[in-house]
Amino acid sequence: DTEVTQTPKHLVMGMTNKKSLKCEQHMGHRAMYWYKQKAKKPPELMFVYSYEKLSINESVPSRFSPECPNSSLLNLHLHALQPEDSALYLCASSQARPADEAFFGQGTRLTVV
Amino acid sequence: DAKTTQPNSMESNEEEPVHLPCNHSTISGTDYIHWYRQLPSQGPEYVIHGLTSNVNNRMASLAIAEDRKSSTLILHRATLRDAAVYYCILKGSWGKFQFGAGTQVVVTP
């Protein structure tokens, strides 16, 4: 199984809502990543978890809250988002070594209304 | 952070080779050079990676300059399915895996 599964595929939420994005992998990878991608732009790194610990936060606003409950699962909790947060949110995983390739999910298309 | 520089776009005819350059002049000795591509409405997909030596796989070849400050991804015979944005990324031991602007490859029948 070389898949990274993201749910839901699409999400529409209001600015006062709380929602969560989920990412799952069963490849035994110990590094997991969240990216945000706006239309026609490259993915922007948000967070990196290494061995279930948050190792990198790229100065992401606190309305985005990541969580890694175990080595297979990565969540991104969303609260009080703004319309400009609408984007494709991508999850990736890899072994925590520079030589290892990363596997990406198909993303969650988020629309904030 | 080590950064990469790529041309915005490249065009190729179908079944012709495509050479995609990437400059990474601030690369450190332990950084691996990775290439990914992203088709429309999909997540990025791994293409190839290397450290110092040239690499080949079923998708492409990677040629790395001797000083490692640049590399070239070679698609040997472009097909319409190869039309995508190609990203050159440095992956180091610090854990960051950051995308550059990428190159949009257009393949013409």
C-alpha cells in the first residue's frame, strides 16, 4: 500500500465553523507534512511532523492546528478561518531521511464562505 | 534555506526529449535533489532523486553537475501525459521539503 489517503476530498465551511482534515498512511513513514496550495502556485509547506513530534511550523496562523495522534495519522484542525484560507490542502509522508521519496495525497479542496 | 530556480515553462513536441534545468547554488553536502511533477487537479507525484551520481528510472533520468549546483531532469520521449508542472526540490536532514516555483511543461502533438 503506497497510498496517502486524505479525507474529505472537498469541504465547504463557514468562518465560524470548526472542522478537521484527516490524512492517513500505512507505509511506516515517520515524517508527515501539511502543505497549502493556491491556484497556479506551488505547494507551501505549513507543518512537518517527525516521529509524531511537531518539528517545523512555518509561521502558520493559530487558526490552523495540526495533530499527529499516531505514526499513521495526521490531522489539521481548522477554526475561524478566513475566505483567503480557501485552497487545496495536501498531506505527504516519507521516511525521515533525505534520500527517501515522499508520497502525496490527492488533497482536500477547502472553501471558506 | 537552500532554494531552487527553474524556468517558468518549457514546450516540447510529442516523442521529443525534454531537458528541464534546475539551479541550486546553495545546496549543502547532505541535500538530496528530488524531482516531482503535478498533473492538474492531482497531488504531486515522485519522479526521481539523486545525491551526486546521475540516476535513471523508468520515468526519467537525472543528470547532476559535478559541483552539484545544478541538475537536469530528462524526459526521454515526451508524451501528452507528461504535461505537468515539474518541481525540483532539495531534501535535507533538517526535515524541510519546500517546493520552488516549478516548470510548466507543455507537450504539443
